[in-house]
Amino acid sequence: MAERIAIEHLLTQGRPADFPVAFREGQVLTFADFEARASGWRAAFEGHTGQRFALYFEDTFEFAAALLGAWHAGRCVYLPAEVQPTTRERLRLQVDGFAGQIPSSTKLLKFQQGAPRTQWAPLSSEAQALVVYTSGSSGEPAAIPKQLGQLTREVATLADLFDARLGSDTGAGRVLATVSHQHIYGLLFRVLWPLTSGRPFLARSLPYPEDIVAELTHGPAALIASPAHLKRLPDTLDWASVRGNLRSVFSSGGPLPGDALHACRELLGQAPVEVYGSSETGGIAWRQRARDEALSWRTMPGVEVRLTDDALAVRSAHLPDGGWLQTEDRARLLPEGFELLGRMDRLLKLEEKRVSLSAMERALLESDLVREARVVPLSEGNRLTLGVVAVLGPTGRYLHADSGKHFLNQAIRKHLASQFEPSVLPRRFRYLEAMPVNAQGKSTEAALVALFDSRRPPLRVLEQTADRAVLSIETPASLPYFKGHFPEKAILPGVAQIEWALQLGRELFTLPPEFLRMEAVKFQQLIVPGTQLTLELTWTQAKGSLQFKFTSEAGTHGSGRILLGEVRG
Amino acid sequence: MQALEQEIKKLVIETLNLEDLKPEDIDPAAPLFVEGLGLDSIDALELGLALQKAYGVALASDSKENRRHFASVRALADFVSAHRKS
């Protein structure tokens, strides 16, 4: 096994020049390569004024080098989970510069080619090293600052607990990941732990199960995954011939459903090591449900837990101080650890009335009108109201088809009226085929609230595969795009069609961040209010091309291609 | 009067963001509150402000009187046509 080196001392102590740090497209990236890139990034950060920098990279090796470069330049790294326009706007107010693939960014750092060789000094564990964000599933993403020592102490715990599972042969067990390093889980498990324990990692993520199978044919590896991926393992792939190389699977970011656990046992031949934690607390506990479905969580070494009002509170060296941090998870303590009992109620005050959104969600699920439901607060003018985003159940589907949306809305309100006061009943409704989920498999509040944006047309997804989708879109006269365009005759602007194609494309496929250009864009026929449109989207990953076509009974209205890509950092 | 009823239906829908309703879905004689459209007292406040803006009508401080005006779209139309300044 390679020597364990804490991140503080990684570059001062060093590893052999030819030591494999990562793999990229079959190429070995050595410790000498890593040091050279970190050195160039350090020069880049030192050459730019300011203390706070946002990093966003597709490539994990380059990210790791930039991260160490920033830290050795004494900078604090902000780690956004994505770089959509609203996130970039928010970041612009918080940071002094950006590094990596950040679209249309000013203050973007350039890697310093041929920077002189750096004299490294050990990093301070007290350095304000990192700001991460909560996933935002229950509100706006909140910023969480971390000292370097919080991270490295947690990595040491992970190494103590899990190093042996990856095998003892130096350099053999590679670390593969489906999750991004832009989140605390990925940062710890696929970057900092491998760097510390001397495990080479794959520079790119493996979003598709086919890629995981292909990588496993190259030799032993561990897989850093999330429930979003593990519950979508196709049984048509030849897992049996490659799973002998799978030393360990890790799952974090949310609860692993029973179905996914069974699929892992059957297809991967093992139960994943589930890690329970959060951006605020870091890792809290872990378990591996090899046989017992209801196996309790085992608290990680150095972590203390207790209950406060039925909810779990945590104290550990991964937290900024010696205090207790309250989680929002209800739990029951057991001699060997604890059992999780679900989330605490989300409480909200609506016009002076207190309402539990969780209780309303539970009440919705008791009817067979809906199968999945989320309740979100919406601010409309000077009033806060509730909106429901739901996947319909059999009765709901029937009512929707037979009597219309308003009738179904009223049926849902009536169902809730037995438990809730009339003034807090939900007033707006969105019925979907599936809940919108992000790369971590979570339905964020921002994504749910976006469904109520008046610029978003009423729509239904009719067909969807990995690279093609067909949607039915309505264009009611109330869409703001029709206002004043034009005063004498309302028509949908071409730019709105492009915006819809891009926005919906981003929801349905994983698209690169940067809008490069458009090709073959044509607007053949006008779209007037009340047109029933069909939108066909085709994503060709190899060309970075998102093709769109708006049609109706009258024929084609608009079509074209949007070219998307990465910006090289 | 029918034109005014139609206008008020649109105003109700726009002011209260009743996005899944069209003017023709609202029965002008049906109660606006609780059992009918299910509006509440805060909706009444919002609607009062909107009527004031659109027609210059001021609501009385007498709540019983107001309840009568807000009974239905038709009652609102009667009230507006009797008191409007524009």
C-alpha cells in the first residue's frame, strides 16, 4: 500500500515522480505531472488579486491540481455544484475570480504555462480552505465554510475505515466515480482520499453504466456512486464478467432505496458501503447492508451523536468547532449506532398561520390522487402561497383526463381541507411524469419553484430516451412573451423558442455548460397564442449538438441546432 | 353589464393568479369565497385593491356590506357599475 500523506504535506513530502496519480484516456498522469500543474495553477492564483475563487472543472485531475495550487497560494476555494446563470450571478458577488470551465466569465484565471518550479511549504490546517453549498433540497443553497483540517481529519477517518477494502496492492485499485467532485462527497471520496492514500483516480466521471462496465474491464477499482446512479443499473449489461474487479462500491448523497440495494447485490455482487452525512456535518455514519435490510447506521470513529427533540445532533472533528450541530433527520439511538426515521417537519408561516409542508406532503400521499408530491412555497406579489408538484396516481390521472386540471386541483384542495385551514391550501399545481432531479438525484427547491415561472409554458413529456425527447407544449395567451410582441398581433418570438429548447434540453439531458453557437436556425411559420406545439429535441453528444424542431398541425414552425461545449481552463 | 362581468372575471383570474381557470369557467352567480372558487379573506383584500386601481371604487369599512359585494362576480359588477368613477 502506498504511504498515507495528509493533504497539508502532500506536495512538501511528495511521492516518486512516476507515481500514478490519475488516468485520463488511457494515459497515466504521474505525480510529476500533478506537481507541475499545481505549480502553474499556484502561479495563476498568486498573479490575481483577491482571496476567494470559484473553481468549476469537468476534469478531476485538473481540478485537483488547481485546488492544491489555490491552497498553496493561500486562497479560499468556492465549490459550486453547477454553473447555471443564477449560480454564476450569485457567485459573482461572493468571489474575486473564477477558474475552470465557467461560461462567459470575466475574471477567469489562466493557467500559467512554464511557471518557475515552486518551493512548497506545508499547508496550515487552520486555513480557511473551502466553501461548499448545501444541495438546496429544502431552500436556497446555503454556503458552508470549511477549514482545511476539517477536511483532512475526515479523510484520515475514511482512510482508517475503508482503505483496506480497496486492496493492498500499490497503485492497482483505481478510484472510479459517477458523482462530481464539485460536491463535498465527491471531493472527499474521489479526490482528497485518493490523493492521501495514494490511489490513482480516473480524471473523468462515468455518468453512464456502460462506461463503468468498460472501465472495470481494465482492472481492479472502487466505485464512488450515488443512489441516483445505483437505482438505474441496467440488467442488460454484462456485469458478471467485470464485477470481480469491483473492490468496493460507495453510495452517498441520499438514502439508497431497497430496489437499488437489491440491484447492487444482484448485478454488482455486493452491497454498497452507504455513507450518511451532509455538507455541514461531513460524514456521520456508515453501513453495508450485505444481508440485513434494516441494518442500523454505525457512527464513524471520532463522531458523537445524541438526540435533541427526536432529531439527531452531531459533534465531531469534521465540524468547525467543538459544538453540537443539529441535523433535520429524526432518529432513534441504538447501542451500536442509530436508526434514521425520516426528515423533520418543514415548517412555514403563511399569513401568520404555521403550516408543516412535510405534513401536507404526507397528507397528499394518503390519497390515491398522487403518487409523489412536493409542496413548495411560492412568493406571488406580496403574498406567500403554496404550490404542489406531483406525479399523479391512478385516480388523479383519471380525474385529470376526464374533468380537467382545475377539477383535479379542487379535488386535491378538498382532500387537504380536512387537515388544513382553507387559507394555507395550495393554490398552484404542476403535474409531471417524473420529479425533476439533479445529478445528485435530488429534487431541489429551485428546480421545483422554476416549474411555476410564468415564462415556462404548460408542457408534457411524451417520450424520452438518453438522446431524444418529444414534448407537447401549449402557448396560452397569458405567456409574458406575447406581451407587446407585437401590440397589433401576438406572435411567439424566435428567441423564446430557442430559450425553451435550451432550457428543456438542460432538464432532459446532461448538456455542457457553454452556449457556443447556433446553426441552421429557421422560423418557418408564426406561432400565435393557443397553438398546440410538439417539440422534438435530439442531443448528439459526439457533436455537442442539440437539435430542436417545433411543429403543430400546421407543419413546422421553427427548427435548428444549438452547439454546446466545454471551455478549457 | 355582461361585458363588465367578463372584465371582472379576467381581473379576478389575473389578480389572484388562478392560472388553471378561464373566464368562462366562472359562474357569475356562484359564490367567490369558500365553497365556490375557494377564495379567502386575503384574496378579498387583494381583489379590493385591484378593483380600486381599475375602477376607482373604494370599499366601505362596513364588513357586512363588503361581504355582500364580494358574494359573486355578478354582485361585484353591480357594485362597480354603481360606484365607478371612470
